[in-house]
Amino acid sequence: MRTHDRPAPLARLTALRTQLVGWLVKSAYPVWSDKGIDAETGGFIETLAQNGEALPHPRRARVHPRQIYAFAQAPTFGWNGDVRRILLRGGDYFSTHYLRPDGLFRTLVGIDGAPLDERAVLYDQAFALLGFAAAAVALEAVPAFERRALDLRQAIESRFKSASGAFYSVESRDGGFESNPHMHLLEACLAWAEIGADTGWSDWVRALAELAMRRFIHPKTGALGEFFAPDWQPAPALPGRIVEPGHQFEWAWLLLRAAHHQPGGLRDAAVRLIAIGESSGVYNQVAINTLLDDFSIHDPNARFWPQTERLKATLLAARITGEERYLEMAASAAASFLPYLNTPVPGLWFDVQLPTGELVDSPAPASTFYHLVGAIVALSTSA
């Protein structure tokens, strides 16, 4: 089809929304509720092989609240599975096997539920907060879950917060700082600011957004870095040079949402992050894994999750700015999902696309479902 004969971007997005919601309801939720949940315990499986069978991989803490988030959205799409039972059993499993006596969540257990790694990391605590918010809405139990979330927020503050206002990634308070755990903490606080009664959620949103502007985003290039030394210089050697297109989009989506709480320059910073992601990080219609700080390509492969964050950011930018170019970007992002979803067993996904366009035949990580569902939620409320 010639470019000028293509449907308008909004029409393409509407058609893609119908296709992706159909995939969720008819294929993804059925296969992940059947094969992606331990029938005996209610715990979530870490990975499914491309034949749809569960693999005996250890289970990371972060996967459980991600899956709770993903299944909590299912009724809005019209899936008629027993979401309440899934959420209650999954939440019980998470609390039973991951919650430590000090109120933080350990990072890893075996398939038998036995602890394999007692460490608590900020990334996992942030997702626990997000999972609580999703369950609170789906189970119509906001006050009860907010009490749990506030206890965890207090534990995060006392065990991870530094004198600078940033948070260490590990409870030992070793090393420098990472932007990624802060990003998910901002995401969780935004979710709670929308539904919770405690005004502290908005305070945390403002503080985390200000930290991103002051520390994580380079003042000259506008790009967001990943790893920082204790003195807030980029981390030594390669880690300090990494720029992830997927995180430019994900932070842009969050900063656009946070602008409601803290107007300032968040919108301009977010638009710049999207521009960097699009101009330097998208090749052959997919967002690649990593750049360096001069915007040269570091890893040209393209995991699935950056495509979902590209869709969320550009959809929200289109709604806020009214500019059609963001709808064009969003339509491109949504269309890029389809090859990843063309799997032998419908409802699974491939995780990595090579620069040639070939999809790597590898198991489907459960952790991607959260990204996928979030993107389709955004598409369903925007297209």
C-alpha cells in the first residue's frame, strides 16, 4: 500500500486495538491462567516454553505483582475467567513465600517456594506497591491494601533512602544509584496517588519526578541515564554510558502523568525523551535495546518490552499535545507487536527480534505480560 493510501493513524490504532484485545481475551489470558499458574499453590510461573508448557525456573519476586497487575485488568477487556481467585491465591503466595519478617520482600524462591535469595532490592519493593494498587481496585479493597502499601512505603524509606533523597538499589546501601528502580517506584506512587487516601503518595510523585529532572536526565542532551556513581557522575566505564530507548519512552510516559502533580518542566523533558527514543533508538520500526551516550548503537537487538513503552508514551503525548505525529508513532509501535505475537501457541510471545527482523525462538518470560497488558490498556483508553 502506498503511504498516501494508508488509513489515518487513528483508524490504524483502532483496528490494532481490536486485534490486540482479541488476542488478550481469546489467547493470552486463557493460556497464562492455565499454564502460567501453579495449580496447587496459586503461584505464578516464571517462564513458558513455546509449546505452552511451564519451565521449572526459580521464581523472581517481581513477577508476582506484575502478574497480579496483568490479571487485575482482565475484566475491563471482557475476559470471564475467575480473576478474583487468581488474585487472591497469587497474593497469598506472594506474601507467604516472599515477605520477610521485616516487611520487605525477598528476591527469589524456588518452584517449591523455598527461599533462594534473601536479599531485598528496591526494584521488587516498587512492584509490590504496584501489585497492591492493582489488587486494591480489582478486589474493591482499597483501604486494606493501602494500609499494607503504607507499611511497605515506610520500610522502603527507612531501609533504602539516602541522604540525597534518592534510594539505593539494595538494602546494604552499597555503590551508586540506578534510575530504573526509581522509575518503577514513581509508577507505583502514581497508581496509589490516583486511588489512595494518603497525601504522601503525591509527595513521593513530586520528589521522584524532581529527582529524575535533577539527577537522571542529562542537562545538555536531555537523555536519561541508567547508572550513577555515589557523587552523581555517570558510573565508570560502559555502565555510565548506557542509554536505553525503552526507558526513554517509559520515563516519558511517567513524567507526562506526573506533570499533573508537579507542572514545572516535566512535559518538555518528556517530549525530549520521546524524540531521543524515536530518532536514535528506533530502527526498522522497532525500538532497539541500548544506545551509548553519544546516541550510537550499542545493542541493535530489540526486546519486546520497549515496543510497549513506546506505544504508551506516544499515545499519551498525542492526547496531551494534540499533535498527529505522535499518533503516527503510536500506530507504528502498536503494529510492531504483531511479529512478536506470531507464536506456535497463541497467547505467548517471542522476547527478542534481531536486526534482520528474525524473532529468536526462546521461551516467553511472564514478566513481559505486565508491559503488554499496560500498553493495551493505554491503547484501549486512547484509540
